[in-house]
Amino acid sequence: MDATAATSMDAIKAFISFCSTDRLLAQRLQRDLATAGCSSWQFDISAVPGTDAWDAILERIEQSEFFLVLLSEAAFRSRSVNEEISHAHYCSLNSPSRMPRIIPLVLQDGVTVPRKIVRAVRLSFRDHTYDADLGVLLHTLGIEPSPFQTSTALEVTSKRAYEFEAEREAARYTTSLINNNQEIAGSFQKLAVHAREVGLNFYVSPAQVITQSEEVVRYYTSPGCPPTGPAVSLRYTFWVFFGIIDKHTKGYVVSDHIVMQIDGSQDRRFEDIGDERVLRNDSLRLRFEGFKSITASDVSIAQ
């Protein structure tokens, strides 16, 4: 048995630039990008207390593949947003890979576009069309929609011709249950308020996943036929952590966690073609097992 924390070393990295007027939209976007598998950074959620804020911002812009700027008239007038745009523009011009790629997300009609990014291709991004606009943005970032991201059932299965990233899908599935299943949403909200007794001045962080898995290699056959290829079966227990994050005058602190347990199984079938072994299909089943209490050592792994 191998227990590891899910990592996102190969995740797409994006920096979100915004002004204080658009803070709630920026936080919503950051959570949705994280759920979709994008390692996104925006100051309110991602900054580490005790570090130099501006150095952290510049460093993350330099490390990002995409620079997303929430473009409103207030943002156009914001000094900090314009300085972030200037640094992203400089990095893009001077990087061999032309990164980060700058994508203005236009929040309102007739918005003034800063001169340095006036030639960048813009995407419409409005509250009343948020879901559709987010889908376009995910496609632009190269992130495929998940078959589990709109799930409401307590057990779901999906199959496709290429491999699932099980930890990422577990995070998407739990987030979907919280958003779309009324019973789960109600239980989650009660736990959130209980974890933060006052019930105010806190928000919930994007999902983090601890995985325990077991792998079995076998051969599969069709009735009356010889073995046609190897198969790999994996059995998972996912503990999906949502941090309750308190805001205070000096920054943010994780005060508690809400943990959801998901049991899963993944069956991959391969075919031997000459000297190559090719994935034929991948099936992933996820089942909600309830809200769980996890030990302090497990929490430290997730963080």
C-alpha cells in the first residue's frame, strides 16, 4: 500500500491579476481553475504570510505559462494591475518560450485596454455567462472538461480511450457534489459553519487530495478467446481536503479542514501491438463514502 499526497508538478500554471473591486470573481476563478487541474495563483489566496508580497508576485508571473487579467475600468486604473501587466509583457517579450501568454478577460462592455496588451486576444468573461465563459477559457488553456465535474450521484463511472488522472478527477467529483447535490451541499455548509463558529469572514480553499492505492496487474480475455492483453486494476481511497481559511489583518490561516472520503477503482486495458503496449481504454469509478475525520499527520501531508 502506498499513501501519497496528490501533486501538480505538471499542471498548467496561471497568474490571475485583478483589482480589489473584482476580488470575489478572482477568488471564484481561482477555485474553479484549481478544480480543473490548473495551478493558479492570485494574491488573496496564494500569498504566504511573512514573505515579500511584490517579490512573490513577480516570481510567480515569471513562472507562469498564462497571465490572466480581469479587465474592468477599475482594473485599468489600478496601479498594481498595470505593474503586473508590465512585468508579464516584459517576460513575454524576453522569454524564449514567449511566456507567459497574456489573456485579458473582459468583464464589461467598452472597457479600456492597457496599451501594452491591446493586441492580445481577449475573452469575454461576465457573471451572467460565467459557466460558458469558463469553458472557453479552459479550452484556451488546454484543459479538458471532466466527465465528473457535473456529477450529482453518490456513485459514478466513466470510460474513455485514454488515461484518467484519478486524483484530479476525485477533486472535481467532490467539488461537483458540493455544488450540485443539495444534500451534500447542506452537510458541507453545516460543517463549514461549525468549523468556523461565527460563520463569517472565512472561505473554503480548493480541494487537496491524499491518495491511498493498491495496484493489481492481470490479463483479460473475451469469452472463448485466448488472453488479448494485460490489464491494470487500481483500488483507491481518496481523502479530499477543503481548508477553512480565516482572513485577518496580517493575512490568511487555515483554521480547520473538511474532509470527504471517496473510494475509487480504475481499470486500464492495454493491447500489445508489435513491441508496443497501447492503452485501449480506461474506466474510472468513484463513490462518495461520507465526511471523515483524519489524523493530524494526514493533514500535514495534505498541506
